[in-house]
Amino acid sequence: MAPLVLAATAAEEGKKVIEAMLVVGLVFAGVITLGQLGHWIRHRRH
């Protein structure tokens, strides 16, 4: 029974890691998007 509990814990940890990676990727993409939007708005003003 103990290996089954450890496997579930490892699966949960893996899920947490993947979710954290997705969040970091979305933040990274958001920063790039905001930067590009800022450049585009400044370019349109001139």
C-alpha cells in the first residue's frame, strides 16, 4: 500500500510542477504581449 501512496504523491507533485510551468509561461507571454502592445501604441501615435 505504501508504494501506491508514494506514486500518488509523485503524480501530485508532477502536476504541481506542470501547473507552475504553465503559470510561468503565461506570465512570460503576458509580459511580451504588453511590451509589444506598448511599442505598437507608441508607433501609432507618431
